[in-house]
Amino acid sequence: MTITTPSRTDPLSDAARSSTARPAVTAAPNDQPGTEVQPSRADSVWQSVPTPATGSGPRKAWASRYAYRLFFGDLIGVTWAAVGAHLVHMGTLSTRVSRDPDRLPFIAMTVFVAVAWMVTLHWGGTRDPEVVGHGPEEYKRLVNTSFGLFGFIAICSYVFDLHLPRAYVLVMLPAGLMALLLSRFTWRRWLHARRLNGGFMSKVLVVGNLRTVRELLTDLQRAPLAGYGVLGVCVHQTASSGDLNIDPVTGRVSVDGVPVLGGLDDVAMTALQYGADTVAVTSTAAFGPAAVRRLSWELEKTDIQLVLAPALTNIAGPRVHTKPVAGLPLIHVDRPTYRGANRILKRSFDAVGSALLVGLFSPLMLGVAMAVKTTSPGPVLFRQERAGLNGNSFRMIKFRSMVVDAEARLSELTTHQRDAGNSTMFKMQDDPRITRVGKFIRRFSLDELPQLINVFKGDMSLVGPRPPLLGEVATYHGEARLRLLVRPGMTGLWQVSGRSTLTWEDTVRLDTYYVENWSLTSDLVILWKTLKAVVSSSGAF
């Protein structure tokens, strides 16, 4: 049994990107006969629950099968790098470093380094089920363990005068690391495809009150690729029947379609009976520290993981630190990092990046400009007032993708159709104002290339919240106004998480997450994911 205390899903992760994919929350099979559960109080609503499975089985059986695949992928990558470095440096499978017979046999050294690399990857936890398949931690461990090993080898080579050629290390490390990262990326895509079909999932039992349980279920639905499939829930037994769903035919109780398998007094037994490999305890007064401590002891001799889900939402992992004080794990949350030196760093990155991209895409921009000019009357560029940093207005430029009188026809279209669920931003999937060329350049976001000039001037950023219309800003309230604390971006979390298909609430959630958790690394990740989203034209219209 292990205990972890995660914050909620990071929207930058691959798992969070697939908010429109198949949900990870699944109910237990409905064809099993029910068994009566006696209530502990007169007002409880338990009627029946599905018959328990026998035995819990090994924890996360999928993890063992997936770890074997990762092992063989790592072995191939390390072997390829070792043999390649040997041949590149020696030109042959020579058995010695030099003509001196007392020197260490070179092939033996190659084999030793390869074996040590594989052992280090295992010791470094690069195949742990908690990190594989989602988020950057798997890749971080892969890089850190690899550099740590070769740093140790370099020190030993110097101290013990092993005469290990530097060129050998300089070839083997980058080649092997590239092969390992490529292998892990390929296997992650394979794993994601299986998880979208319900395979290779952890069986999770969610514990708490109705409100916190529903919040966690919603978070897991947004991140199906994280691999958490909810087996059932254990909620407070005094919940009113109006807050639960009761099947009028079978009498089974559920929360948002997920079966209620028990109360808070028998969590460990319920987890064992139904074969859960993870118990997720949400923040609730009904299941306090003493209950969590007791549950951890009850799960001590099992292979079931205990996960604590605190009431922290939309906070990036690097901002969260756990510090034990007098036996109490205090969770420290760092302040947002969008001011001071970080803002200067971001502006410098934007200025240099936009200048390079303008030079790179100038032939393409010229071609788009000619296509717009020759296929429809009107100017090539479209200029519009948008709200920027601190709500100050600026003129955003794009390639014109609509007819000349598009603005005049907007009010008429607004009364007829908006995108589903988005009551603030106007988006129409089949907007009649869009020209033939406009449809193409919008599909691949080519109409936004002139915004690189806005970025270079300082009106916008390469990555940031969506640049809002001035009329939209007038309707902002609460968290939505946090979007104005940074420069709007050409792309952002909204771009790589669904683009035009997002609801207004999801757009605000993603943008405020970005504002509070900005980092240069996150910008690079978003830019990479934007490239993939644009090429696939996902969510654009």
C-alpha cells in the first residue's frame, strides 16, 4: 500500500487534452445480481449494490504488462546506442580501448554501461505506474537518471584512470536518450489508444461526500488518458435520497451513473471485494485524518494504493509542495509566477520567437495574401479592436477570411446561432460570412499568422489566453477577469484542448490555470501541442 497526495489534473498533460474523448468513469457491470446492504441509520437510502467480485487480484495488472513493454523498448534503445557508439568510435567491434593489453576491454565496458543504464532506469522509477502514460514526470525521470549515470561514469573514468574516450560518451548518451524518449512516446500513444477503449485502466474506488465525489468524478472525466476508471463510490450513509440516483426497477443506488458500493465505515472491505487497486479519498469532514490513518493500516498488507485528493483545483504540480510539520503534512502552494523577472523572460521569448517565425513563414504568408486578394474583393488584412494586457485595447491583425461586411452581419447571426454551451464567445460552425479561401486558412489557422507582428510589437504573446473582444470583456466577472493579467496569445491551453468546441466555462478554467501557473516550459509544451492540433485541424472552424 502506498499513499500519494496529488493535486487535480494538469491541463497541460496529454490526459487533460482529451476532454472530449471517452470518459474514464465507468459503472460496474449491470448484469450481476444484487445483494442487500443494511443501512446504519434510519434515513439512509441503500437498497442494493452489485455482487462483489472475489479477491482483489494484483494491484494494477495493466501496469505490469505495460512495464514489460517499456522494458523491451528501453532495452532496444540502450543496445542500439551502445553498439552504435562503439562502432562510431572504434570503427569495429575491437575488444580493447588501445593497444595496451592492460587497458579495460572495450566491449566489456560497453556491455557494463548498457546494463548499468537499464538498472538505473529501473531504480529511477521511470516505469512506475504513477508516472507512466501521462504528464512530464516520466520523461523527466528518464532524462535525470540518464544524465546522472553518465555523470557518475565520467567521474569514475577520471578517478580510476579508465581511459574511456570522451567521444564514446558524447555519442552514446544523446543517441540512447533520443531512442529512449522516442520509444516512450510511441508506447504512450499506444497506451492512450487502449485507454480510449477502456483498457489498461486503474480500478478506482472514490470515497467522500456527494459534493467532493462528484467534483472528482468530473475531473476524471476530463482526463480519460490518465487511466483512472471509477469502479464505484463510497459516500456518507446519511445522504438524502434526492441527491442520489435510484433505479426504480433494480433499486440500485448511483452517483452520476457510478454505482454506490458502500458507506464510509467499510471502505477497505469494499475495495477488496470489488477488486479496486486504488482508493481515492476526497476532502470531507465525514472522513477525517483519523479515518484516513485507519484506512491506511487496513490497506497495509494489500497492494491497493491510497490516494488523497485535496481540495486543490487548477494548480500546477510544480507549485505544490508537501512539508511534514509535527506529523501533519502541510501542502504549500507557491504564488503565481506571471510578474517580475518571469514577465521579462516571457517578453524576451516572444520577441525573439516572433521575429524568427516571421522570417520562417514569410513565403507562406505571401502566398496566403495573394490567395485572399485574388479570390474575394476587399483588403488582405482584417483589423479588429481586442482587449489586451490589463484590458487595454489594441488592433489585432489577421488575414481576412470573411466577406467585407462581416461585422455588419454579426448581430443578425448572433440571434440565430451560437456554439453549443458557449454563451459569451460567438462561434458558428457553418458561418455563411466565411469565404472559400477563408475556410481553408481557418482550418489550419493560417489566418492568424499576421498576429506574429502583434507579438513582436508587444500587444500579444505567442502563448496566452484567447484575445477577447471589447464587448466580451464587459461581461466578465469573477475569475474571468484574471485572463486580463497577461498578454493574450496566438495560442494557449484553449487552443490545444478543443479550440472552438470548448464551452465558455472550460475556456475560463483553462485560461485562469495558465495565468496562475505560467512557466517557459509550459509555453514550449503548448507550442508543440499547437503544431499537432493545427496539422490535424482539430476543433477549428
